[in-house]
Amino acid sequence: MRTPPVMILGLVLSPAGFVLILVSTVAPAWRDVSNIPTDALDTVLHQGLWEICREKESVRETTCGVADVAYFQHQVLGLSRGLMIAGLVVTALGVLLSSLGVRCWTQHPNLAVSGAGGVVLGVGGVLTLIAVSWYTDKLQALPNSAAGQSLSVGYSIVLGFIGGCLEILGGLSLAFSFGKLCEQQRAKAKPYVQKKKEAQRPAKLYPRGISNPVQVVDIPAESAPSAPWDADL
């Protein structure tokens, strides 16, 4: 049996989503703080889950390791870290199960394993979306020690949203394996009734040819030639 296209789609989307979630987790760009009164106008703070980087846009100079105790100790940040790590672990497990289930190197995929991998991928995507959505909702409420007047969403949030959506789509694509599995189970449970072959009739009962007893065209028979008469003589 050839691998269904919907399963191949899920197998392509899930690793792509995993990479985006990984970049979103480690990149220091969840919140951008600009217009800082105590710093230069071109200075932007890129705040992530693990570190903060200061960038001077005019000279393209970036310095990481900026300390901000109030920011890193906030409850939203700690929970977002936990959810993103959990999402990464669950997504990695889902990718592994999906690869073992689809088994493109064989003719018959394991539909149960691939479907389970799709469910796990969906859970990983949901965990990621919860983390980035919650952080975005609390963006303005997080501590702003630099007193920046402009707070905006960083690219890590965007990557997290896209990665989570890809995992959910990939999980749904692989979850269709359960439907194919149910069809196979119903086909096995349905009893197969073999039709009885009709007894062949002996050949002598069949006519060997077709004859028409009725003469379709009646052609008058030729009359015998009559003897000549000398009546006129």
C-alpha cells in the first residue's frame, strides 16, 4: 500500500514546526523595548525567556547578558518557559512516533502508531500556542525595568505561533490514519461469502446451429419449357 498523501503532509509539517518552536524558545526576541529615556534613541532591548540583549541599531552592535531580576522572576515568564519546554519534548516525541508509524521505507505503514503520533503532535502544538498567547496577553504587564515607552512583540512570538499551528495541522493530517485503520478493521470483520458457481449444462442441450424453418424469400420455380405450337401456321 502506498503512503497516503495526507500522512506525508503531516510528516513534512511536523519537523518544520518543531524547528520553529525550538528557535522561538531559545531566541531572545519575545518582547522588544525601545524609546528608553536613559539610553540612546536607537537602543532596543530584545527580551527573551532566558536572556536579554541590547542592540544599537545605528551601528548594528548587540550585547547580550543584560540583567533584569524583576523580569526573569515574573510568574508569566516561568510558566512560559515550562510550557515551551514541554511543547518541545512532546513535539519531539510526536515526530518520532510519526516517523515510525508512517514508515516510508516499507509498503505498509503502521496506522495506529502514526495516528498516535498525530495526537501527540497536536498536544505539543497546543502547549506552544498557550505559552505564546499568554505571554502576548501579558506583554504590557511584564516588568519594564528600563522604563521603555514602546513595547512590541518580537519575532520569537511569531515563530512560536507559526510553529504551533504547523504542529496542529500536521497532527490532524496524521490523525486521519485512525480513519483508515477503522476501515481496515471493518473490512476484516465483514464475513466474506463466496458465491456458488452454477452447474454447467451439458453441451447436448445447446443447439449447435441456428436454422430458419420459414423461407424468407419465395422465388418462383422455373417452369419447364413448353413445346412449340404451330397454331399460327
